[in-house]
Amino acid sequence: MQVNSLISSNVKPIAEPPALPAEGDDFSFEDFLDVINPLQHLPVVGTIYRAITGDEIEPSAKLAGGALFGGFYGFLGALGSVAFEDITGESLEQMVLSLFEETPPVAQAQAAYGAAQGLATSEIERAPFYANQVRIDQVAVLFEQ
């Protein structure tokens, strides 16, 4: 009798069932079309196709299409692409396309400066950033002339 009481006292009921996916998270017919559309999965052609049409491919469709058209190595490539996008927040294609955009060097330097300054937590750690701000301002003056 004591064994049954120990078991029943240690068993905890499930608080609530696992959450169902949101309404837009299910695999749709458009995702199926993305899987079977080879233009979505060819490395250079897919990037150009998505840039022209504005179409975006879901990670599940990218993985399925990579496996369909590229086999095991296509799946691994798609998995790497999806992981890269998940880590950086930007797809590899977007990063490559951003290399060809005309962004002034001053804006890039100021964005990098702001990001680095946000990482510093104390005034002592921020001291080099104050000195570098003067240099960035001097470079900005050179580019504006």
C-alpha cells in the first residue's frame, strides 16, 4: 500500500496539452508549389527569381525542395541555409545582394560604431569608442567633400 501511495504522490498531471501550431504555420498549397518549383532551389536562379517576384520560401519548403532536387547533399545545403538565416536573421541570398547595394561608407561605419558601443557596459570600456567617434566624424567630413 505504501508503494502505491508513493507513486501516486510523485506523479504530476500534465498542466495543459502541447500547443497546436498557429493558423499560418501549417503546410499550405503555396508551400507545396514552392517545393516542386525548381526555380526556388537553384542557387543563383532561385535568388534572382525571389528578388524579381518577391516570393519568399518557408524553411520547411526549402528543406523539402532541397532534398527533392538535390538529394542528401541538397538537403544539407538547404539545412545550412536555413540555419544561417535563423542565426543571423538574414538569408545568405539577402546578405550577398546587400553587397551590391550602394550604402555610404560613413553609414556603415556609424552602424558598426553603434553596435559596438551597445556591447560596452561601462564608461571605461566605452572610452575607446569616444576616441573613435572623432575619427569617424573626420572620415565623414572627407567623404562629404
